[in-house]
Amino acid sequence: MGILYALLIGALAGWLAGKIMKGGGFGALINIILGIVGGVIGNWLFSTLGVHVASGVLGDLITGVIGAVVILFIAGLFKK
């Protein structure tokens, strides 16, 4: 169940990050995949910096969106 939860949160985070980036995205499917990767990156980044956003679904979603925005930004640099 944990993997399914992570995939759903990551997919939602990727979709939201694509909406936030406006034009920086790569389409819905790639944004969702990058959102899943972004959730992992966001968790790693926040734990490295010692930052705790919130607990529960909302905290996971915020972390995933921030991680996905970072991933989309970096991927956008290579897109051009």
C-alpha cells in the first residue's frame, strides 16, 4: 500500500508542478513521472536540510510538489 500511496501523491505532485511551472512542463505524463521522482528528491532535500514541512498527506504533497518543481526546472534547462 505504501508504494501505491507514493505513486498517487507523486502523480498529483507532478501534475500540480506542471501547472505551477506554466510552459516549463513536458506534458501531463512526463510531469507525473517527474512528480514521482520529485517526491523522492523533495524528501531527500528536506531531510538533508533538516526541514520538516508538515505531516500526513498534505506534507507529503507539499514536499512532492516542491521536489517536482525543482526537477522540472532542472529538466527545463536541458530542454532548450
